[in-house]
Amino acid sequence: MVFIYKSTPSRGIDAINTFSVRWYLYINPHHPKGIDRYVESTKEKIMLKKIYYLTKKSFTWTRFTNALKIIISYYISIIIKKPIVWGYPPIVMIEPTNYCNLRCPLCPSGANTLKRDRGFMTYGMFKQIIDEIEKYTFMILLWNQGEPFLNPDIIDMIEYAHSKKIYIMTSTNANELPSSEYIVKSGLDLMLISLDGASQDSYNKYRNNGSLQKVIDNVRELVKIRAKVADSTLQLINQFLVMKHNENEIERIKEMTTELGLDDTVLKNIQIYSKEDIVNFLPENPKYRRYKITGDNFELKYGIKNRCYRLWTQPVINWNGDVAVCCFDKNNEYKIGSVKKHNFLDLWKSNRMNVFRQTILKNRQLFDFCRNCGEGVDLKIKKV
């Protein structure tokens, strides 16, 4: 089963539709009606499994109450057009490194257009961040720019976050991985694997300097080791960027997902930056695009709303400790501060951060990186 992330207008009611019944059936598998009768979609089963493991691992009443306070304050802020922040980030993106072993042309790190200094987060800094956020944060996203597994301390980082009962996701090109046994036993919960082509020729058109065979071999080894570790809850998801040169390979990718033993494949639409990217990379099929095209110009299909839930739920801490408002500020143009000099939770509620939130609530188009961002709409998973 394969799904595509597709930008659609926000529909909050869809997110809670029949959820309580389905969740009850999932955590009570011996119920006579069972989840398989009510939840036929593989997508829903995978989503519920993720929610189940996340809740089982990360739930505390403090984290739950904090997330509720953040969500409520976000929607109040939208209504009154003034930033109200009652809690702390339930999700934090932490960048282990902004170095990468591949040269992907639409990635600032791979294309060497990233303007920030390069480096690796130290284990000491990572531990400091986790110790500060663990009371409130239930999930970390262990990537940003760069390949996370190039950081020599990555396994220790995962193990430490796992010891604090934080749900851990990461994203990798899977060309250079440490021992599969170390990964599976580290406590990692979900790994997104970039497998963007069904042949080496297709794969290498975007994943420059990469080897499809290396990815396949590493995936097989991860699946093999995972099967031997009885208590492993690691989910392995193939993330396929749909582009002009590979949009005809979706059926083959579905087959490869099954053959390799991956849990799912997610099709994701690409972010572009120039008219050349339209010609070279944007898929021909409009359903695989997040943009509408007029001549050489492009804009988000559903426009830009004056809101952004990431500013209330998901900040970024770059490898050197600099805090960014979100992952779309790839060069850290709007500086908030550094965890080397300030308490992170103080930065989260700082005047500098609230000025940015206020600006977004009034006019999000003032920032270039906000004009090419999918926030303000949901990324809806749709069967293809």
C-alpha cells in the first residue's frame, strides 16, 4: 500500500473522525469486532500503530497537559491575532549534523548552497537539550539538513533520548549506516529511508553520489535484524520523493516495498526554488505537485495563510545550538538565540520568538522561506 502526502485545506474534524472507536479497537485486539473489521486501510493501521507506540512509550500527564495547552493557545492566537503560548514544544527537531554524503540538487546541504557553518552536534550538547525538554516533549525529530548517521555519536544520542522515554524519528539516505544491530537496539522508533528510484540510473538522477544497491542491502539487513529482536518497535518507512524522472516508477516502488520488508512507502511532493526546477524536477502529473504553475512562476496551490502551527509545536535546534523558528528557515536567517548561552525553554517564550509569531499572524508573506512552505494546510495522506 502506498500513499502520497498531498496539500489540502485544513479539516480538523477529519483528524478526529471515529478516532475513539478505532483507537479502542486497536488497544483491545481481542474485542469480538476487532480492528481489522473497522479499519481496513493499511494507512490507518500504520498510523494507529505509530500512535500506539508513541503513547505507550512517551505518555505522561505532564506531557499530555502541555500539548493540550499548546494546541489551545495556538488556536486562540489565530483568532485574536496575537501570540499566546501556554506551554512548551511537544516536538523538537534536533540537527545532528548538516554535513551530507550525497549531492541532491534540491537540498541546500547536498547542493552546497547552505550558508551556515558546517559541523556535528556534540553528545554533551544533545544531552543538555534532552535534559531540559524531557518533561514536556514527547517526540524528537533527529534530522534537519544533512545525513544524521554521519554524526559519530548518533547511536548514543538515540539511546539517551530513549532512556528518557521520548519517541524518536529520524530520516536517512541509508547509504552510510552504522551496525544494523546498534540501530535496531538503540530505541529508535521510526526511520524514514529515502529510496527515490527503482533503478540506479533513476535513483542517481537526484541522489547524486548515492548507491541504490547500498540502500537495498542496508534495508535488508535492518529488516533481518529487526525480526530477531523480539521487543523492537522500529518502523521502517520508505519516503519516495516524486519527481519528473521517477513518477512512472510508483508501481515498481510498491513492489519493492513489499519485497524488502518495509512497513510502508510514503510518496512526498518536492520543494522547488526556481523556474529551472520546474523543468528539471517537477512531476508532469499535477496531483504530485504542491504548486500551481503560471509560465515560469510557481506558488503554493492553496495560497499562504497567516498562521503556522510549527511556531507553537516544533522548533529546530541546529547542530551548533542555534535555535531556528522552523525547518524551512534552512539558513537560520531569523535568529532566536543559542542554547550555548540561553536556556532553550526561555528562548521558546522569548520576545524574539513572539515577535516572529506575531508577524506570521499578521502577514506571513514577509519572509521568503515562509512563502515556499506548506504550513497552513494539512499534508493529507491519500491512497494512489
